[in-house]
Amino acid sequence: MAAGHFLMAFEVAFLFALLCLVLGCGMFKGNIASEVGSLYKPEDLRRADAFQIFYLGINAGVIASPLIVGTLGEVWG
């Protein structure tokens, strides 16, 4: 993902930058979900709570980030 953000600075590499971002995001989400799953044993009741908190954090970020970035773009350009 870092390579994708770096490549977005160059107009020539824009599509390759998007590809890097898509692949990086897909690999990150799959790996972080398995990390959350490995924190607790399958029969541990806290495992379901951990996944709920994990998905709550993702959904809260999806909702809040456009509002925060849009506000910053309007205020500071």
C-alpha cells in the first residue's frame, strides 16, 4: 500500500499505483482477520467479541474517513 501511495505522485504510474493499493488492501484485510482469529482458541467465547470489535472498527473508519478528509479538504484545500 505504501508503494501505491508513493506511485500516485506520478501521473504516468497512476494505474499501477491503483493496482498496488488494491492488492495491498486485499492482502492486509485477509491477514489482519486471521490475526484476530489467532488471538483466541476456537472454543473461547471472547473470539466472537474480538471479531465484532474488529469489524466495528473497520465500519467506523469507512463512515468517518470521508467526513474527516472532506472537511480537511474544504478547510485547508
